[in-house]
Amino acid sequence: MSVIKNLKRFTIEQTKKDYTPYLILSIPLLFLIIFLVWPLGISIGKAFVLKGKELIWDNFTLANFQRFFTSSMYQKSLRNSFVISFTVVLFTLIIGAPMGYFVARVEMPFKKLILALGILPIITPAFVGAFSWVILLGRQGVVRYAVNKVLGLVGLSLPPIYGLFGIIFTMSLTYLPFVFLLSYGAFKSTNPLLEESAMIMGAGHSRILRTITIPLILPSLGAAAILVFIRAMGNFGIPAVLGGQQYVLPTLIHFRVHGFWDLNGASAIAIISVAIVIIALVIQKKVVSAREYETISTATSEYKLHKHLLTKVIAILYCSLVLIISLAPQITIITMSFFKQWIGFLPSGFTLENYRIIPQIASKTIKNSFFLATSASLLTALIGTLAAYITERRRPKGAMLIDFTIMTPFVLPGIVVSVALLSAFSSGPINISGTFLILIISFMVRRTPYVFRSVAASLTQLDEALEESSIISGASWFYTFRRVTFPLILPGIIAGTILTFATLLQELSTTILLYSARTQTLPIQIYNTVAEGNFGIASALSVLLIVTVFIMVYLMNIFLGDSGSSSFKLG
Amino acid sequence: MIYPKNIIYKDVVKKFEGKREKVTALKGVSFEINQGELFCLLGPSGCGKTTLLRISAGLESLTSGQIFYGEKDITSIPPFRRNIGMVFQSFALYPHMNIFENVAYGLRVRKKPEDFIKKKVTEIMELVGLPDVLRRNPSPTALSGGQQQRIAIARALVYDPEILFLDEPLASLDAKLRRYMRAEIRRIQKATNITTIYVTHDQEEAMAIGDRLAIMNTGLVEQIGSSDKIYHQPENMFVANFIGKMNFFPATILEIQGNHCKVKLEYNQKMMDLFFETNQIRTRKINQGEKVILGSRPESLTINKNDGKNLLTGRIQIIQNLGKIVRYEVSLLQDAKSKLIEVDMEKKLAGVKEGDEVCINFRKKSTLLFPGKKVL
């Protein structure tokens, strides 16, 4: 050990730490603080101050919240939001879980097709679904017309789709795929040996279902339920098209901002709606985490599919019925886009005019939409990737906090994000309201979780030894990231980015408060065209939108195989 | 050319801060690894051997203490400035690069010229015994486990590092390949004469491959020495029990005469004479009247048919024929709760079957002596 005493002093150059990672990795943190944490803080502050008053302690008031006790419109909106969200969760679970079971466990043809068509409702913009149901079940809707002809004989009539029932019906169909896909995955991936061992110990089919299968997939159903609940709470498009006099919290926020430019009041409503989501999330975590199990054995085998003829017939009929109903909007929209109007039983006035005038009326909005979606998804890819890298690889002390912050927009209704951004950046030193910038920022804030999750998943699967081995070989952090990490997580980045792009193209609930004449997007134009009652043109524009999104998702599936469509579980 | 470096650890302490508790993975470790030595870190899982390896390579920082490569204090030098090589348990071959690029990686990092890289890679692939693989140059996923292992070693050695780290390199291979590859690793290590640290939890592997071994337990080094020394002269009960099987018998020393001792067994208060090798009595400072633990390897015990006059009597529970030897697991009649005693015999005793009573005898010279009253 005498060697230690006559050490050579080491030059500073060699002991110098590599600071590049810290510099690069601070980018996403700064972004989150400036454009998420800060606006949310301002927005929360404004909720406790009256409109037009300065944000100081002396002006503190609960008046903005008092309306929930005094105004019947507020009370009704709150009640509506509750009723709608809970009923939609219930319906999607009741309809979606059996479908997942059938496709996973019953031998039947066209499984791939059912799975592919099954996700169509999510990639169709929700408000497009809503207005297609107006065509089918509205005052002069074709299905309602036909049904009433029959019901009329016994003196009954089907009410038009407007109002609570219509919202619940359309939302259930829109969000059905979440439950379907998640329960399908769960039914398929639980270890069949567990059920087989129960069978060998003498348990019957219903007992196995009750004591083994359902408890094991409960966490997945819980996850699907909360996903649907969050989306149902935050959805703007469907109640905006179908609500009529029935307001829900997102449309109420829109009303406050659009009608009165009352960001303070809107913030208060936003707080309430986020609080509800958070309470639901906590309850779900409590219920599910007590029932989350880890599979102990590593040995697995394939499920034996049900082959009984009766089971097969029931399964096929059930799936076809659900698919036909949930694909009705797409079929309706495509048909409608070729006609002038659709009153009574058949559409009338075949025309290509709806498409021919698109370049004239929509070239600007299409260009805007593509510009915004492209730039926002590329920037989101950058931020999301870096953020995922930080939390997965650097594991700083506050990793949990970063993770939590990034995932926050996931539970924030889109319109709440816009209220927060408007609160912080529509007055004072930084005023970017009405610009492309505020839209891009809002898109980035909302969609960072998509890329983050997707890349974080790739990183968890990537053996850390690969990067360590590169460092040991003498490569710096940046060299390692460029040559090893980045190429290997690229599929995850691309998946997340395409998903982001596809969803941003149809974004309505954030855009609705932030757009200006200059920055109007395609979904906004469709929404306004529907409001004007011009269903033919709205349909043609919607077809354009749906086809573009569909091609994107299809390309992603080719690129990434099966994992592509499953990443929609995220969004 | 590799210039082997020795490694010196000085009071190395590593604490991990978990969510709820702090875990001290290394509790002050000091020792030296010689130049060109193949040194094994061996111990049960959680003993700190992997932590020590990762700290030595710079992948983890240390809480306190110092590490030297030769005369250089490298404690705070990041791993990529250390000129070291490492083979990971999972091999960590880059799936997006072909074999040549995988092996050449460290040379590319060092910005070596193309023809130099080609020459070096070809040389190293010959050393690891895969000269033909470069002709097809496939992706690493197309290779077998053993070939992947060789590529991982080639990649770690190609840029002439000063030290090679091997983190359970054979754990993901099947048993037969493991025995073959460990000989290969020793051949390659001796051919390059690079100072090598080899982590494993497999004691047979460590004994077979290492010039010297460090036996670790709960963050401390229990003993360092050659395989032979550790097997025949374990310094404490942990090492004795961890390396191979050791039968323990609590006893009291009655009389000491040079290397001869008269001891009394706790089980049945019977006395016997023992001869201890290598002055165990003096080095362990054992006095007359003191309570000790006697340790005996299975091959240092014998059994024969119970004739009623013997020291220890037991009942055979299980007989396993292991080919070269026959192993008897015997429960003591006097103490039914004690652990089963293992006895290895060269031949099967005629007419003795499971359930029979037998007596156990000590071979005089090879009994070990540990201070203390309780069996570990």
C-alpha cells in the first residue's frame, strides 16, 4: 500500500466531469416550467380573483366558485358532466369487455380486421362522430325517420339525439375502443396455466371466470375505466355539437371565455373539473393497486380458444353488431360527403361539389393544420424524448416530480390547458394570444405525454448495459447517445411522434379557445361548417381528415408491427 | 500491447439511498489486486460484489474511500476516460451494428485509422477463436450464446485497455458451455496478461478460474487467497460454509499439546483426540477450556456400521450416488434437530441402506477449528 503515498497529482482535465448531458437535459425541464407549471399557477391564482382585478392577495375572493352554489346553469353543467362521465364508463365497460373477451378467447374469423376496425372510432375526431349521428338520429335524421315510421303505428316516437342521451350514446361509441383494446390485451396476456390449474383442481367455467380471470384483468379494466372517465370529462366536441341547452363543464368554460372573456371564471370551472378527475384517479388507484398482481411464473402457453358452435355464433354476432353501430359514423360521413342533403330516408342530390370546393374554402385551414401538427409533433418529439431519457436514465432526485409534471396534461381537459395558457400569455409582457406560437405550445404541452410514454417504454426495454458498455469503451455521453441510445429508441420516438401528429391534426378542444382568423385549423372549420348546417361540405372535409389520419396510423402499423395500434391505448 | 495495472482499494464505502432506508452495500473494503492477475469476486447475492465491480469501473460513484489503478487515483474519473474494458452479463452487444462494428466500437471512439481498426479487429477475433465470423459479418443476434460471449470479450479487449471487468459473464450460458467458456476466458486472459476482475456467484467457477479470490459477505471481504487456500484453510465459518460443504460440531477444548488436542463434543459429551494442521491453535489464539466449533468437510469424515463403541452415532437419511463418490446424509441420534451431516465416501458401504444406524468418525488430520460458540 506504500504506492498510495507517492501518488501523482491528477490533472484537472482528466477529472473534469462531462457537463453536456446536464445542459441538454435542462431543455425539457425549462419548457415544462415555463409553459405548464407557470400557466397552471397563474390560472389557479386567477380563479381566486375577480375578472379585471390584479393578481394580488387583497383581491382574494371565492366569488368565482360561488356560482356553483348560486347559478343553476353551473349546477346543471356539473351534474351533467358527472352523469355523462359515469354512464359512459359504465356503458363502455359493459359493451367493450365482452367484446375483448370474445376476440381474445373465441375462435372466429376476421380477428385482425375486427381489431383494425375497432380502433377507428378513436382515430375519428369525436365531434365528427357527433355530427354524423345528427345526420342519422337528428330531427330529420334518416334512422329516426325510419324508426318513427314504425313506431308511429303504435303512437310512439323516438326523440332526436340532442341532449344528454345523445351525448352519452356518442361518447360511449367513441371511447368503446379503449375498453375493447385494453381488455382484449388483458384477456390475451394473462397466463393460461393459471386457469388450467384451476380447472385441474376441479373448478367449473363460471367459477374460473369469477375467481381467476376477472380478478386478473381487473387492473386493466380499471385503467380503461379511468381513461374513458378522463376523456368523457374533458370532451368538448360532442356536447358542443349535441348538447343544445345542456351544458357540461368544458362547454361551460368555452361559454365563459367566448361569451365574456372571463378567464378568471373559466379557471374556477377548470379547477373544479380537474379536481373531479384527480379524485377519480385517486379512487381508481386505491381500488386497483390493492388488486394488482405480479405474475410469478415465467412459463406460459397459448390459450385454447373456445370452439363451441353456439359460443362462436354469439361472439361473431355480438362483435359485428357493435362494429356496425360504431362504424356507422364513418359510413354516414362518406355517404353524406357526396350529397347535397339527407332529409328523410335517402340522401338526395348526388354531387362532387363538396369536394371540388375544398381547395377554394379550406386551403388555408389545411395548410395551417399541417403546419401546426408537423412543427408541434417534431418539437414534442424532442422534448418528450429528452424528458423520458432524464427520468429513465439519469434518475435525478425529483424524477417522480418530472414524471408527474409531464403526465399532468394527460388528465387535463384540452380546454383547461388553453385557459391556463391564455391566463399566462394573453396579457402583460408576453402576449402571444391569436398566434401560431400559442397553438404550437398548447399542442406540445398536451402531447408530450404521448412521446414521453412511448420513448420511456423503449428505454425501459433497452438494456442499460448497452450504454454502459459504450461508456466503458471510452465514448462520451453524447457519443453514446448518438451511436447507441438514439438508434435503438428511434422506433419508440417515431411511434410517439406519428401518434402525436395524427391526434394533433384533429385537435379541437384546445384549439377552440386559442385560434384566430389567421390560425384557423381544419377541425375548427369543420366545427363551424357543422354549426352553419352545411353537412355536405363538413362531411367532405371530415373524410379528408379521417383518411389522412388513417393513412398515418396505417403507416405506423406497417413500420412498427402490432405494437403500433396498441400504443393507442395511451391516447 | 497491454501494460497491466494493479488495482488498490482503500476504505471503499458505498451507501445507496433507497426510498425508505439507506443500504450500505460496501462497508469499508481495502485490498490490492496484482498486475496481470485474474481476480474473482465471489459471494452470495447482495454481498456487494457487483457493486464493487461497478465502482471499480466507475459506473457507480463511491460514498467514501479511494481506488487506484497503478499509481493513479481514479476515484473521481468518469469511466470513459479510464481506458478499461468490460463484459456484461447480458453481453450488451449492439443489435443495430454488425459484428465488425461491434468489435470496432472502442477503436472508432478513439478515432483510429480504418486500416488499423481492420488489423486490430482481425487480430482480436483470432485471439477469441472466431476468425471466420468476420467473413459473413452478421448481426450479433444471429450468433449462438457462446459466440456472443466471445464477441463481447473481443470488443472489450480490442483497444488494449488497462483493466478488464467481467460481470457474471457466464451466467446466461447453459451449464456445459459455461465450463468450456471459463477455460477459454482463462486462456484469453493469460494470453493478454491483462489485470482482470471477475464477478461470479458460482463458487465452482471462481475456484476453477481465479488466480486469487475474494469471498465477500454483507459488504465486507471475508477472505482473500488462492482457491486452494480458501478451500483448505478458510478463515472463518462463513467462508468455510460458503465454499463447498462444511459440517460443524460445537465442542470444548480440554487439553492442548502442540498440534494435538483433546476435545469434548457438545452433542454427547464424548472425548476424542484430534490433530490440527498448520498451527490453527496458535494463530486463532485458542486456550484450554475454551468452547469452539469444529469444522469437517464431507470427505474428512467416514462412516461405518454401528458397533456401539463409537463417538457419534447417526441414522442415514439419504444416500446419493454421485459417480465418483457416494454421499450419505446422516442425522445425529443424540440431537435430532441438528442439521444433517454430510459424509462423502469413495465406495458404497456394503449392506448399509437408508434408515440404518451408523457411526461417524473424524479423519485425524483435516479437522478445522473456529473460535465461537454458535454454529453459523
